[in-house]
Amino acid sequence: MKAAFIEMTGAPDVIQFGDRPEPRPATQQLLIRVGAVAVNPIDTYIRSGLIKLPAPFPYVIGCDFAGTVESLGSDVSRFNVGDRVWGSNQGLMGRQGTFAELIVVDEQWAYPIPKFITEETAAAVSLVGITAHLGLVGRADLKRGETIFVNGGAGGVGSMVVQIAKAIGARVIATAGSDERVAKCLSFGADVAINYQSQNLSDEIRKSAPDGINVYWETRRDADFDFAVPLLAQGGRMILMAGRDARPVFPAGPFYVKDCALHGFAMFNSPALAQRQAAEDINRLLSEGKIRANIDRVLLLSDAAEAHRLQEENTLGKAGTLAGKIVLRS
């Protein structure tokens, strides 16, 4: 089979596309023929060596997948041959990744693809959708009628936060860096979208939320707490999900006197059951048309190195040439 893999960490050009042995499913695994995968910032961190995780070399890259079950391990109970499935959390904790024509995945990390949902959509919403759901429901406990601010509402995670928050019944304020991306935030359901390049962000937020923000979702790697904390309402919650090396100043006094809470989390630390519950709700929202994938472009699996280069330029280099997910077809 063909796969995109690395034999050492490094720049995107360490990614090879070539033949690898076909995997065989263990007793509780599915053998899946991959139809689509998606690129995430964490994929580039693992490939570059920025994040030191156990990786069995040669290492097939990638976390997200969507495809069709080809065979089953003897103890699999939730799926049948021919089922369409999606998932994430691969390529982590010593597991091989997903950028291959065939992969094996533990049953606990796979979820059915709803009828009428494409493999591209399923792959594109996987990691970002589960991340957004875990943060909004499990950490922030966002309630109907509350106001949430999403700092970066046109990107992969941000656009899912906007949509799931609207499905919950919250009022959503989002930012973006261009008029085109502002329009994209509004198309995903944001009640207010602010162009941080041309508008005064603090003034616009205060006008839109005079009583303060109940939940502040930070998608950036470099959180500015001196900016964020004054905008929080009494009992406000703030979510962090990026920036491993960030060491920002934190205004503890203004934070604690408002009874605020700070939640940091990494999706892949969540247990399988919690991720499955999030996936089941994502499937419901997809089927009801309440969320949709934010796909910037679709490439081929053989374009994995180019996809990593583009993702890295935007995540670390802040190139601004990507607004949404890169999906690859096998």
C-alpha cells in the first residue's frame, strides 16, 4: 500500500510517499481503507520534532481519518465490514498515523459516518470537532443564552467552536483578520464578527457584550491575559488549547476577584469514552445540518509534504494563506 511516512523528524521534506506493508487488525481493531484525511497543527509538531512523542519509525503521519471498514478483529462488536467510519487520535501515544491507503484503528477510536455525510467532511471535522465539543461542553459548560468570544473564528477549531456554540444556543462573538474571513465567521453563525486588523477589538467586544463575556475561547498560541481578563463577566471561563511554549503574564488579582476559571486541555488526553460521546453529538449535529466542515482546500495523499508545509507556514509563520482545514484524498 501507499503511505506518507517519515524515518526521522525534520522539515516537511522528510515526508516520504511510498510503499509500506499492509497492516493487519488485532482482535479489537478495524482494518480501514482510507478515503480522506485532514492535517492538524499537531501533525506538523510531531513530524518536526517540536513535540517529543513516542513515534515508531518508519512512522506514518496523521491523526484524522475517514474511510470504509475492510475487515474486523475477532472481538470487534460495534462495526461491520462495509461500514463507513471516521475518527481522530491516531499517530499519538505510539500509534501509527492515518496518511495511508489502509490503516488499523482500535474500535474505541472509530465512529460511524452519518448518512449523506462525505468522507471529506467527516475527516475535516474530526480532531477540531471533538476538541471544540470537549472544551465547550466538558470544560466551559457553556449554557444557552450565554455569550462566548472566539478569538479566531474562521480557522479549523474556531469555526467548529462558533457552530457548536450556536447549536447550544449561545450568543457568539468572533474575530478574523480580513473582511472575507469576517464574512466566513458570519456564515458559520457568529452573531458578531470583528476584523481585528481594521477595528478596535476591545471597544467592539465591549459594545457587543456590555455585561462581559461568559466564555473566552483562545485559539492562538500566545494568549494575552491582560487583554482578556477585563472582558470576562463575573464567573467567566477561559479556554486554552494551544501554545506549549507560551509564558504570558497573568493578572491573578483581576481574575480571582471576578470568580473566573481557566481551563487548559489537550484533546488527546481525554479518555476514549469522552471522545466517543463528543463524536456521537457531532454526528447528530452533522445530520441535522447544524454544523458543517470548514475546508480550505483538498489535495492528494501524495501531496502530504506540501500540505504540511502550508499548515506550518500558517500555524507558526502566521502567513494568513489558510482559513480552514486541508483535506487529502487517498
